[in-house]
Amino acid sequence: MKAPPRLQTLVEEGLIDTVVRQLMSGKEAMVFVVRCGDETRCAKIYKEATHRSFRQAVDYTENRKVKNSRSARAMAKGSKFGRQEQEAAWQSAEVDALYRLAAAGVRVPRPFNFFDGVLLMELVTDAHGDAAPRLNDVA
């Protein structure tokens, strides 16, 4: 499969060897199965704000704090820089949570790398080696 443009950078950097297939696409990201050496992993490409389809995005971003006061002011004003900072905060929120949960010993997909809105992480599989079902699809 031809690598999507945002994964092509990771291929060129040697972090991904090949893109096997698209696993899923949702309202916040597209997920691809990739090969990294002998391991099969997944790459989650976060969609940019203009391509996300959240009806109530405020519910996901409410009460998020930004340490940099310049960024916080820009985000409140809605300037171009503020929108860029808000996008960066949006994309890194899940990544930060995964790293913290993994460090605390919680069984979550192990994150390997986060670069330019692409999260490279462990592919959770079932007993047959197939991608595990989404939690929403399990009784």
C-alpha cells in the first residue's frame, strides 16, 4: 500500500518500514497497520481541526490548561497562532495520557513515538493475531 503523505515522513526517517493497510477511520483520526522491523504496530494519524466532525468539540477540550501564558492568550483570542497551539494541544492530549498510563503500569497500547500529528503505538491483537475489536464492539 502507498503510504499516506503524513506517514511518508516516518518511512523516510526509518521509523516505519511499510504501511500494510488502513485499520479504521473515525471522527478524530485514521489508523493504519504498519511494519517496523519485525514488529507490527499501528500509526494513528490525527485529523486536523478542519477535518474533524465533532458536534460538541468543547466537551473534549473544556478545562484543558496551557502552561504558556502567551499560548493561552492566543488560544482565547482565536488567532492563527492560537488555533495552531490549540491543535497541538488537542493532538498531544491522548499521547500524554498514554505515556502517563503506561508509566503507571496500566495496560494501554504502548506508545513508541509521536511526530507531526502521527502516533506510532503498539497494535493490540486478539489470540489469533488479528487487530483486537474496539471496546464499543465488545459485549
